[in-house]
Amino acid sequence: MSRKAKGFGFSVIGIVLFALSFFVLLPVDGMYLASLVIMFGGVVLVGIGGAMAKGIDKSLDTSVGECYFCKGTGKIPGVKGPETCPRCGGTGKARSDD
């Protein structure tokens, strides 16, 4: 099963959990807290599933190339001496959108 299909499945399961919890459990006395926890789980599943289906979760990996702005050192020359590179945040590694 592909990541897109799994992501879509997670999203559908999250929507069903949220809807059932909202319309079935929430009106029942004594089930308020359980309903809120299940709704939270449903929303998390929708978010994770959407990220997997769109392929956004793959872009969260850090790249291993060096930053072109600081040449991999993490520092750039500044007015009062070396400063942290604004492009890589001082890590020296290239961003995924570079």
C-alpha cells in the first residue's frame, strides 16, 4: 500500500472518529471527556493523513549538503566579527528548498 493511500485512509478514519465522537458521544452524560479525547485523536489522524497524502512529511528530512551561503561553516563575516548564518541557522547544512 502506498503512502498516499495510507494517508488518505488515516484522514478518512480521523474524520469518521471525529464525527462519531461529536454527534454520538458528546451528547451522552458522563462521556464528555472521552469524547474530547477521541475528537483530538481524530484531528491528529486527519493532520497526519493529509501530510502523508500530499507528501509533505517526506520534505521534513534534513538534507546532507552544505549551506551555500556560509560554505558549511555556520558562520558569516559580520560587522563585529563572525555571526551565525541566517540561511542555515548555524548548522552548516543546506535546507531542503536549496
